[in-house]
Amino acid sequence: MNINTTKKDKTAIISIDGRLDTLTAPELEAEIKMQADECKKIILDLSKLEYISSAGLRVLVMAHKLMSERDGFIVRSANKNVMEILNITNLSSVLNIEN
């Protein structure tokens, strides 16, 4: 998995590609926590994410909880396969998801 973060004002846009699983989830979690210290909003761009496991879903929930006291956490551009997992787990009704 590759992580690319850009910042604009107090918003961090984190783009990831590859697989978000048990091996890579800790890396994304660390990046989100680091950006949360400096930013009011985090946008997670999943347009190039190929796969998400339960470990990856846990990171999304953690980010949602962490940023709920600020301007928020947005999941953007999840592909069909990732959206299916978010729908099956009912996270699509909890997370703020944009196309």
C-alpha cells in the first residue's frame, strides 16, 4: 500500500492505493493520527484501493471516532468492491461517504 498526503488549510487529503489489510492498516492508522494532530478534517481518498480487510475497516472506524469532535472524516471515491464491503458491514450508514 502507498500513502500520499496533501494538506490544504486545515484539511488533510490522504490517498491510498493497494491493499488495506492486517499488514498495512497500522501504517494508515499512524498517518491518520499524525494528521489529526494538525488538521480539523481528514478526507480519505480510496479511488485506488483494491482491497480492504477487517483491519482496514477498524482503521476507518477509528478515524471516524477520532475526527468526530472536529470538522469530520470523509471517505471519498470508494470503488464498487470496497463499497460492497462498507454496505455489508453497515459502515456506509455510519461513515460520511462521497463519490
